[in-house]
Amino acid sequence: MRKLEKTLLEVNSLASGTDSNLSALSILIVTILYIGVMLSVPLYAPQKVILFAIYPVVQSEMSGLGYGKVFLKSLWVLPLILFIGIFNPFLDREVAFSIAGINISRGWVSFLSLTLRGLFAVQAAYILARTAGFFDMCHSLRHLGCPKILIVQLQFTFRYICVIVEEAMWMDRARAARGFGRKNYPLSMWGRFVGQLLIRSYDRATAIHRAMLARGFNGSIPAARSHKMNRASIIFMIIWTALFVALRLCNFESVFSGTFQPR
């Protein structure tokens, strides 16, 4: 299977999500609470941030995704996260604590804290998209008061990403069939490839838009499943909310007092 085919399958898997007894709205609310509470942790307290790893680890295993896969997916945004905080160690050189006689500056502490926050937030968002489904997640955002125009734009963006990938897959198959096993092509060929991909995607999008209008499209895409809160969803929200509050309010610094020596 070619890379484009794998990409198309991966993108399509985000559309409907996995079979779950939990409503998409409950998963969305828990994810928003998780990210909000985690971001409220002080910047120079990575020992508290790392405790929030419990949600992506437990939820990924409960949903059948596996934390290993979720962790690997989150590494795609690691360069961006590192770029955001890479200058902290150079700007803030005040000593925060010592480990075995080695001084650790506050810049490195904040850099580690930013990295953990970014990875955990991306993992939570990925779990949300895979379990709730992208379209159900958008409808849940609409229930929470998100502007309709933004929701429609998100849905169309996701839909036409699939269209572009599908058109690129067909063009890649045609190129491979006419290439007689050739793998390297001149740069000028790739320029024509991108231009043809743009034209084909535009034509395909026009046909899709006309088909939607012919079927009575009124500016919104119907939800695939109900957003009513069932008992499992309510229990799910209560348990995780209580745990997030406990992780945020409880003081676990005494656990690290034997390792870190504050200056």
C-alpha cells in the first residue's frame, strides 16, 4: 500500500470515530477541561504537569487506540513545540534547583513544562478526534456555542483535504503505471503534477458542491449520531473532572523533595 493510500485511510478514520457508548459532547467537554486545567498549572512546575499524562494514557487504552500509537502521532508536532520554548534556557538562566550538584536553570524547567503541555494537549486532541469523530466533534462544538460559520469551514476543510489526497492518489497511480518502475523524476514534472492536482481538485470540489445543492444543502452537515448525554457519559465526565481538579489542587511537591534541592 502506497503512502497516499495510507494517508487517505488515516484521514477517513478521523471522520466517523470509533464505536463508543460515550457521546461526542461529553468527550469534547472533558478534553476542553483537561487542556484548560493543565494550562493553569504554573509554568515552573513540570512535576505537576507530568501527572496529567494519566488522561491520554488511560483514555487511549480504554478507547482501544493504544498509547504507543497516540504518542507516535503526537511526535509530528514536537518540532513546533520545541521551537516555541527553545529560547527559554537562554533567556532565563536563574537557578531553580540542583540535581546531584548540577544546577538547573528556570529556563530549562519552563522549556520542559512547555514541551509536556504541548505533547499532552496534542494527544488529548487526537484521542478526541479518533473516538468522537471529526464531524460529531464539530456538531458538539456547535452545541457549546461555537459560531456556525466556523463549524462549516472546519467541516469543509476536512472534507476537501480528503478530496485532494484522493486526487493525488489517482494521479500517483497513473504516474507509476506510465513510469515503468521509474522512481526519480525531474523537478519540472512535479511542478506540472501540482498544477494538475489543483485543477482536478477544483473540478472535483465544484461537482461535490453542485451535488450538495441538488440534495438540499442548507449550510449545515447533519450529525451522524445523537449528542444526548447518557448515564455512561455523565459518569465519564464526573470522574475525569474530579481527577483533574484533584491533580491541580493537590500538592505533590513533597514527592520530589528528595530529588530536587531548591536554591
